[in-house]
Amino acid sequence: MIAAETTEHCPCGSRESYSICCQPYHRGKPAPTPEALMRSRYTAFVLNLSDYLKATWHTSTRPEALDLSESPRWTSLQILSSGHQVDDGSVHFRAIYRVGEGWGFLEEKSTFAREGGRWYYVSGDTSEGALKPGRNEPCPCGSGKKYKACCLS
């Protein structure tokens, strides 16, 4: 399933529209870097595009099935660092999600491999925790507003 055309900001946090940011990758265009692939995969989690996630998962670590029905409600993505060599790369990211009335995060140091001109997600070292934003901090939903003027109110 490919998400419909939209002019709204892409869920990956790029501030570009989905139609020019991650949608071309969801429609088959190869991501040029591990970071671009990570952003498109995050967006695929948000949009429930399990076929895309499986297609961009390296065959050596890809699960047989991928059920996203129990996925949290993802709200924002922060890329902490990224880099790549010729055929391998890494991305350190933090993904924020809603948990009832609170917030949680998944932080991961991901590894990627390039084969046949395409980048694939290989694996990641993850940690999770609760997020407790202060009233004057940016809202974890990614709106750009202060927490007290956005999701706290």
C-alpha cells in the first residue's frame, strides 16, 4: 500500500512535503543514503507500510512476517548522527511516541548495507524509555511549539 499524495510535511521531520520527501522511496526510488532510508522507514512505520519495511530490510535479518498492529503512535523523529562509507553506513536516531497521556522514546544505533545500488537496514542496538518534557521544551509531537502551548494544554 502506498500512501496518498499529500502536501503536508513528511512524518520524518524533514519539513518537506511527503510527496517530494519519502513518498518517492515508498514508490520504488532507491534512497541515496542510510539516513534517507532511515527517514523513509520511520515514515513507513507511521503510515503502516509493512511491505516497504520488509523490502528495505536486509535479507540476512529480515523477519518472515511484520505485524504493525501493535505499533505505538509515532510522533517525531530526531536524527542524532549518521554516516556511510561505500557499502556500509549507520544512523543513530531517537523516535518519539505517545503512550496514553505520556511519551516514550526508542533510541537506536542502526547499521545499513548497500547492495546492488540500494541501501538496506541490517540491524540496530536499541533502548527505550519514558520521556518527560518540561513545559518550556519543544513539544515531543514535532510541532515546533513549546510543550505547554501544544500537547500539554
